[in-house]
Amino acid sequence: MLDAVHLPFRDFPLADRLAADFEMPVRVHHDAAACALAEWRWGAAAGVEALAYLTCGTGFGVGLVFGGRAHYGSSGHSPEIGHVRYRDAGPDIFGKPGCFEGYGSANALRLLARERDPQGLGRLEPEEIALRAARGDAAASEILAANEAAVGAACALLADLLVVDAVVLGSLSRYLGRPWMDAVRAVFAREALPANARHCRLLPAMDGVQDRSGLAAALDEGPSFAKPADR
């Protein structure tokens, strides 16, 4: 594990330690890459040539699959989008206020609420904030809209920069359902180049697929992942 930003691990030989403890081969994937591989094999975007997966959970990570292979940089690190600057100001995530993670993650709903209303909405869990928004609470609606706008903009960035066939959205798509997905898609349609907006599908994570992401990593034989027809 080269740099687990939400865990206290740096250059930690996790695979070797687990392999020794369990006496079996172990492979390690970035969580977003494992989810992307699971969606590519079992999800609604199964078998596409180019796929991006946004976690939309505790963090705002991205996993990329091109031609059935999880993409990593030459340093071995996974691609990063959560740390990319989105606004001039906003929740401070790892010393970078205004980054995508501070707006687009599930945790961002809580962080944005704390900035706006620390003694009220700031005490609530993300699901409760979304419920308040659904009931017509103006402040909660603004917070949720800020989150939806950030996720839609991130999807447009991925579609325009990488020309992916699909972007699959993780935890928030499952927690908040179709209304949230529809709002994200509306932002995406405005922000992406028209040709890319037409080509790229925005999809919620399939039920159960995110839970099978560990299985995807376990089945993998390295940084690649065989196409379904190969196994």
C-alpha cells in the first residue's frame, strides 16, 4: 500500500503480510480500481472498452479500466480525482480546500453542512441531510445540489478528458437513488462536450457489485483483468 490517504499506511507490504499469514497468493488493488473491475465484469457496463468508477463514499476516488485492465500510473499509484481543485474554497480535505472530494463524496454532505449550519444540519449524517432536502428544507437542498453539481462536473471531466464509454457512480447512487442520479446526469449533460455527453453513460453501481469488488481483486492475476470470455 503506497499511500492510503484514509488509513495510517505508507509503503506497507500488505500483500506480502497477508500472503504469509494465510499461506496463499494475495493481490492488492486500489478500492476504486477493484470496484471498476467488478462493474466491468458483472455490472451494467460489463465489457465496455473504457470505464471509470467514482466511489462517492467516504472519499471521492476514481478507478479506470481500459481494455479489461485496471489503469495505474508508472509509479504504481492509482489515478486521483478527489484532490483536483474544483472550487476556490470549500471543505478542507488534506490541505486543499475546494477539491472535488470536499464536494462530491458522501462525506462532503456532512462537511458542507458543518460549514453552513454547524449546530443544525452539521450534526446530521449524509442520509439525513438528503432526507431533509427531499422534505423541502432549503438549506439541505442547497447542500445536496452542491454535491450533485460536483459529481456531475467530475463525470464531465472524465468523459471529456478520457472519452470513456461509461462512468459508474458508487455509494451515493445507492444511498440516494434515482433523484440524485437524475440531478447528476443533468449537470453532466450541461458540462460535457455534446458528443461525449451522448456517448458516455452515467450508471449507478449495480446492487451487490460493490460488495464483490474484493472478489474482483482476488480473482485478478496482477494489474490486468481477463475479459469474461477468457475465463
